[in-house]
Amino acid sequence: MDRNLQRQVANMRKSLFDQGYLDEQFIQLEDLRDDANPNFVEEIVTLFYTDSAKLIRNIENALENNPSDFERLDDYMQQFKGRSSSIGAKKVKTECSQFREYCKAGNAEGCIRTFQQLKQELATLRRKLETYFEMARQANT
Amino acid sequence: MGSGPADAKFHVLAVDDSLIDRKLIERLLKSSSFQVTAVDSGSKALQFLGLQDDEKRDPQPTPVPPNHHQETEVNLIITDYCMPGMTGYELLRKIKESKSLNYIPVVIMSSENIPTRINRCLEEGAEEFFLKPVQMHDVNKLRPHLMRGKQSQETTKHQ
């Protein structure tokens, strides 16, 4: 049991919340862990990324081939926002909302720009969470 | 496993096309000691309940053994509102229109907070409407509905 590492893990976790990457929903996920499901949070986050890949591709294709079909874009993004919300991905969720605003306003350029930001936030969160989970694993062995 | 013994768990049928939300609702329900069956569409839910879906909008029908003899009876249905094919509202209606199943309490989940949608569902007979992401305090509200559902089912059986 490395106390130093545990402290680092706790600090990293705190900064993920303080810096707005995660919201309260992530804590809900943590509370669902038990002896039979110790890796629940990691499992659902992993599922989020694999499950979302298809949606992201759909949005990408729609933006490329049909950028003015705002109804379809909004529909995709509503689904994606729901998934982000389920894992507590706060910054990602904000980009989703912004994207939907641009859809409502019929602003294709805004959609494209926001989508790039969304993908960046997704990647950043993934990196941070992977690091966090790895550290937490090491701290517990 | 059948109904009767005091430690028989309540069985909840969860319906959601989102894999993540299915996993989440399943974990929430199981950690409250409910037995859970999770399906990804209204059609599959109806199949599981033993009701045929005449409209057959499910694009990938995979056979789900129909639950005719209620060995694993369903005590509550919790369904997402927005689903491709049959919506949660449509599923709710079919259940409430069914003589054999309308005693089962139905709860709707949605990521959108739309009062007209909520009212429509409650008027159609939904017990509760949960905003997603569903949390533990929502699941805690289910028990009274489950107990009432089981009671009306027992009454129906003995008539």
C-alpha cells in the first residue's frame, strides 16, 4: 500500500472534478462499485468510448455529406449527449449542448467547429481517465 | 425459482437502446437487489412478455423466448422514451392496452425534460418519469410500485 501513490490518485481525482472534466454523475458510478463489480467505473467508461465511436463516425459523415440536415445532426448529438451525461463527462457534454444550439440556429460552420472541439475534449478525457485508472490500479496492488 | 417464497426478488424488465444506459440501469437495479432482464427495444420487450408485436418494426429480430407461464414474472418495466422503432410511450400504451399485462407498473426514462412528454406518459398510466441519467434515489422510488404491482397481480391470479 503506497501512501504516496494513493495521495497522488486522490489528487488526480480531485483535479478531474475541479477542472470540470467530470461531474456528479461520475460519483454515482463510483458508488455503484462493490466487491462483485470493483471495476464498474472503468468498464462503463470503456464501453462509452467503444459504443460512441460509431455515433462519432455517423456525425462525421453527416457533417461531410449533409451538413445542412440539422435535424439529423441534432438527433445524433442528442444521443451522444445522453451517453456523455451517463458517465459524467462534463466538458464533453458542454460541447454537445453547444453543437445542438448551432443545429437549432442552422449554423453549419458552428457545428463543424464545435465538433472538432468535442473530439478534442473526448480525447483529453480519455487520456486523463486512462492515466487515472492506471494509477488507481497501481495504488491498490 | 418462482413467486411465493419471501426472498424471491422483484424482477424488473429494463428497455433501452443505449448499451451504456442498459449497463447503468442494470447495475443500479441489481445493487438494489432486483433481478434484471435488459433488452434493447420495445419489440424485444413485448416478445419477452409474451405479447406479439404486430407491427414488427424490429430490424434484427432475434428470438426471445416468450414468458408465457410467468416463472420469471415481470414486476416492473422501466423503459427509455426515445428509441428507434417503438418508442417508450408506444410500449407503455401497448402494455396498458393489454388485458394480461396492464397490471405491470411502467416507468419512463428520458434525457429530455419536456413537460408535455412527461404528462402524456403519466396520463397513459406510467407510474414515474425519471430524468436521465437515472440515479440511486430514483431507483429507491420503485419499491412501492413494485409491491403494489405484485399485489394486484396476486389478486388477478386468484380471481
